[in-house]
Amino acid sequence: MSALAALGRLPCSPYYEQRGAEYVRDTCESAGLHVETDQWGNVLASRPGVRPDAPGLAFVAHLDHPGFEAVSYDGEYLLCRALGGVPPGSLRAGARVQLIIDEGADEARRVPGRVAGAIPVSEDAHDTPPRERSVLVHVEERVSEPPFPVVLDLPDFDLEGGMIRMRALDDLAGCASIVSALCASLEFETPGTVYGLFTRAEETGLTGARLAAGDGLLPRDTIVVSVESSRALPGAEVGMGPVIRVGDRATTFDNGAEAYLAAARDRLFEDRGEFACQRQLMSGGVCEATAFSAFGYASTGVAFPLSNYHNAGPDDTVAAEGIALGDFAGGVALLSETARLAGMSLRPRSAAWAGERPTEEAMRLSG
């Protein structure tokens, strides 16, 4: 939980996730994990397996969350463009924001501002997605020269009544849960290596994940588990446990990869006598499993059911995202147990019976 609270205090708009990346890198290195950073700023932490030839298992989450980028001043206004799918309410006059000014201190300075209105979209681009929209923000003075990030004025981290509420649970909850699972993996050995990959600029089109997958940052035989905070849906509801995600809006995932999550879930249920866990195709968005699948990786996913997805509250208000504390704790347990299976050969449970010829039933059908 401390990792999640710490990440919530740091800027995380796409392309401005460097402080979050530094926190993850420092935390993992201090724990004794091997850490490297690729040329795109993606952070890869790992705990080696005992068999170099065994396939590894990687948990993947992104460090960014939709926000704005200050582009230029226009009199008493600051022109800001949206990065990622910001909520409609953030484009309306009166929406409160914070200008994040990096002055080299431990934490960047925050300057309050208010949206004056959205820049009209031309008729030939009436369907421009929110990530390409721009707004004017009223400012009292020129606090810094652009570019710099601008975020919604919402809580960094709040825990009350069994709910975690933050500006950017998507996907800082995924990052924090992976850090916890990686640290837990230091307590045991597995045949394969356990990885944690923390990517950048996911909200602008899976950018960091696509670059990492295309570069082969992870060995090609690695099982990839995308860890997301994703829009709650029927069958993937807040408070009912983490979700084994079998697909997203774009693709369905790999059954062989899912076998690791299913086995971990079953082991937790056997050990505890009960373990709340859901399974669903979550079509509310596209996650990084799709990017890795496109590059030939066997991929699957875990998701925390999320309220106020991308800060879109009721009636077009702007609101903090929310996940259940129990779902987060269950997700950490699921990832930690899954890590124990790295490098093991698992067969999807359904294949055990579906692959057998139904002899007696066939005789009846043929008679």
C-alpha cells in the first residue's frame, strides 16, 4: 500500500512519468532485484530463476494516466492538449487542474488552475477522440515555460471505508501490485525468471509496451501478464475480487498463459478455504496484453475493477478513480502466487477433458 500512496504523489501524465519510473527503479533495486531501463524509459525489474532455459513470467503495467500537456501561453491563458482519454468533464469551463512545475526538488511544485473552455474542433474533425482535444487554462502568471504536465485536481491517494480513491489508479495500482509481487518472489525459487515491466505512454496507444515488445525486451518465450485497473462491468465488479482478464476490447488472450493465473487462484483457494476472484472479458478498454500478443507473446491479464474510469464521474463530472481495498490485496496475492509458477509447464485445465475422445457417448450417438 505504501508503494501505491507514494506513486500517487508523483506526476504521471504520458511522457512525464519519469519520477514514477525513478521510484519503481529505486524501490526494486533496494529490495535486491536486478533493474534495467531501456532507451524508451521502460523499467524492467527481474528476479532470476534457477534454470536459464526455463521460460520466464512477466507482469506488465503502465506508469502513466491521462492528463494534459502545457503547449504555449496565449495572454492570460495556457494552451494545453489532452494526452490520453481524458474525461469529457475536464474539457468544460471550471474544471480544476494543477500545473506541475519540476524545479528539481523531491516533489514538483503544484500551481492551481481552471479550465476556461475547450478549443473548438473543426467540422471535418467532429469525431476527434479526446486524446487530441485541447483546452485553455486560466493562469494568474507565467509560472514556467512549456512544455510541462497539467493534471486534474483530484486526490493523490485516499483510503476510506474499504475503498482506495486516487487520481490515477489506472494504472498505478497495477504498478504497485507488481512491485509487491516482485519483492515477495525474493523469498522463494522458481525454474523461470520473474519479471516486472513498467511501461510509459500506454494511454497514447500502448506506446511503451509496443516498443518493448517489438524490441524483444522480454525473451520471446516469456508468459506475459498485463496488470490493469479497468472499467468495472457486469461480471467484473468492484469489491468482488481481482479479475482474471481473458480479453479486452480489441482481442481475446491466450488460454495457455491464463492457466498460470487459474492455477494460482486454485492454490490460494485451497490454502485459505476461500478466495474471491472473478473471470471476465473486459471490453472497456485495450490493455498491454494486446500489444504483446501482437508480437507473438503468450499473454493474459489481471484487472482491478475500477469505478470512475479515467476520472469520468456521474453526470459528466470529474472524479477520483476507485478500487476496493480487498480487490487490491487479492490481486497482490494472486500475482505473488502466480510468480511461484514461473518456468513450470502447465496445461490448461479445460484441455484435460476436452482433448479426450468421448467413447461411450460416441457409441450412443452412432447407434
